[in-house]
Amino acid sequence: MTTTASDITFRLEQKRRVQADFPGPKSVALTERRKAVVAAGVASSVPVYVADADGGIIHDVDGNSFIDLGSGIAVTSVGASDPAVVGAVKEAVEHFTHTCFMVTPYEGYVAVAEQLNRLTPGSHEKRTVLFNSGAEAVENAVKVARLATGRDAVVAFDHAYHGRTNLTMALTAKAMPYKTNFGPFAPEVYRMPMSYPYREENPEITGAEAAKRAITMIEKQIGGDQVAAIIIEPIQGEGGFIVPAEGFLPALAAWAKDKGIVFIADEVQSGFCRTGEWFAVNHEGVVPDILTMAKGIAGGMPLSAITGRADLLDAVHPGGLGGTYGGNPVACAAALASIGSMEEYNLNGRARHIEELATGRLRDLQTELAAAGTAVIGDIRGRGAMLAIELVQAGSKEPNPELTKAVAAACLKEGVIILTCGTYGNVIRLLPPLVITDDLLNDGLDVLAAAIRANA
């Protein structure tokens, strides 16, 4: 197995190149066409249109080449056109694109379920159901928990993001742009304080103590015997790539087990080698009752899943779970190939290498800026290739969303695509494809560092 990208052959040259007239005329023309037909509520953070993508490079319709440090929001971990995924999709399409697993089933769905039961934490007997999107997986995990426990209440956490459907909007913590004016939302959802080490009022609070704080509030406001499920992202995504203090997740999971509460780990963004483990809960040995997955599961094809304890999922009556497109055969073929590439390339090892390379450089930059009196990097955090830079007003912890936007714009102008996030809009998140070369990653980090220096 390889732990570098040096053995992977790419179709496209892995170098950035941006012309002076960025965005180019073809992208500008497409933007005008878009305005006439696409709803304004669908926003895009980059004003160029993609023509091709491979490895860590995106080509636009005007011939520009961008370094991709976003992976379509952690989706194309194996690259945007991994040969194994492309081959599997082509073969699947030649046979059939759809039959509906609920009508005439097929082997691919079963094979994906076998792989997910193998890869997810725990040696207990498991069952898997396939869906289309992360939000759909979350909705169904909650359905299962409520039916299996006979309870209604669901606990989510501050800074959480779980989707854009009605129930998942209720679970999501951030109002704008996800919830504003879209209510009323699903009832019986309760929000508890997250462990956010950088922004804790008491910087000495441990993970176990932060968990006790949340548990005390649950017992006081709801009652443990009324809670069907606790749902949490082991590393929060849209909320700012928040890594809870060590011990927080295990303490919550242990209390949930004692109270008969279904512990749901939402690994939609953090799963499939992204953090240097197959799933982020593995870092602390947490075994969830149900785990939700999507994004990196299928190399860019739409697929999601829930995998959980057999007794929970089998408690649902026949016909209670499913959907017309859930477990689409082409997406299943892509997932099997994507998982195969993750193992062949040892992308867990690759993610850990990316973490070491990137965090070393970012911490050096943090030290440099502080010494120069422009301490705008408040925190550097994350695991594997799921990394964040929280930007603040110099010398304080006051969020600095203006700087964050300026840095993202400066990077894009130089041919590097980065994503922002965070409850306060002040977090740069790095989600490079796990197959990105060291040379390309270093080039992207050079541009990012220069943009922070220039705008600090």
C-alpha cells in the first residue's frame, strides 16, 4: 500500500494556472444564462464553471486550472475522476441505471451494505439502509431511533449542521442561510452546549466535564428517559470544524447507553478516511448505535447510508424505510470502487500525512504573524485532511469574518479554491482530495499563507 500520491497517475497536469481575465468570458456568459433559469436561492461561492477535474485540480471552461482544497465539500476524497470509480460507473451504466431496490433488487446494494457493516465501528451485528443525501440519512436515523425506543425527544448540539430538510433544519443550529424564514420546524428537538475548546468560557474544562454540563441540562429540561436519540457530528462541519475536547464523545455515548438512548454519529462530512480513520469516532473508540454517512462514500455519485445495530434497524416494519432512488445501482458501483481505492491507496495514512504537512506550516504562520503583531490566526484545529483556521481580530478572540472572506477571494484570484464555514463566518476549512500531491498541496498553502499575510 502507498501512503503518498506519487504512485497515482493523473489525467490532468497537477498545476494551477489562472489567466488575467479571470473569470473568463465563457464563465461570465454561463453566469448570465444561469440568472435567467436557476433560482437565486442556489448560491455558488466560485464564479467559474467546471469543464474537467482530476486529482487535486479543477479546470474551468476558460482554460484556468485551480487547486482544489474543498473536494466538493469533502466528497471527492479519491479525486474527482478516480479511474476505478469511472470504470465502475461505465460498466454499471451499460447494464442498467435503475430498477428500484424496493421492486427488483440487485447485488450492488447488498455488496455496499456488506462493506459498510465491515468498516463501521463495533463488532456487533449490523444492518444498513441506503439513501441519496446526508439529510435523508439523518432523517431516517431519527425515524429508526424514535420507533425503536418509543420516545420522541431528540438532542442536538450548538454549532451543529445536519441538513436542509424540515427535520434536519430543526437539528441544525445556524439560522442564516439555512433556517431563516423556512419554519415552523419539526418539534421535540432540543439543543445542548457543545464542547468548543477554543471558545469555552472556562479554558480548563475537560471533555468529560463538558459532557456532564450537557447531560445535566438534558436531565433537567427533558429527562433522560424521554430522549429517543442524541445526534452529534464527531467533528462539527459547517459549524466550524469544531473538535470536542477529548473525553466528551465517550462520556455522552456511555450516558446514552445507560439511559437507553440511541447515540447517532453524523459522519456525513467526517467519514471515509477524511480524518485519518475510516470514521472520526474511531479516534476515541466510540461505537455509535447508528452512524450516518454520505459525501465521500461514492467518489462523487449521490449516495448516503445509515448503518447501525441490527436490533434497532430490524425493529422497523417492512416498507418503513426506503425511497425510489435509494441505493441507485450506478452509485453503488461507484461506492464499491471508491472504497477499494481508499484501501489500495491507504487514504487513512494519506490523510494523516496531509495533517502533519499542513498543520506544521500553518502553526509556523501563526507564530510568524503573532511575532509581527498581527495575531489573526486564533486557532488551528482538525484531524487528518479536515482542518480549520479560525481567524480573529488581532490580539483577541473576536471573530473576523471580513478577513475570512478577503482571504478566500485572494486565494481564488491566484487559483486556489478554499471553503469557509463557522457559526461566526470566520473559519477557513481545508478539505483537499486525499490523493492530492505534496507539491500541489504546498503550492496551495503558499497561496493561502500569502493571502493571510496580505490581508491581516
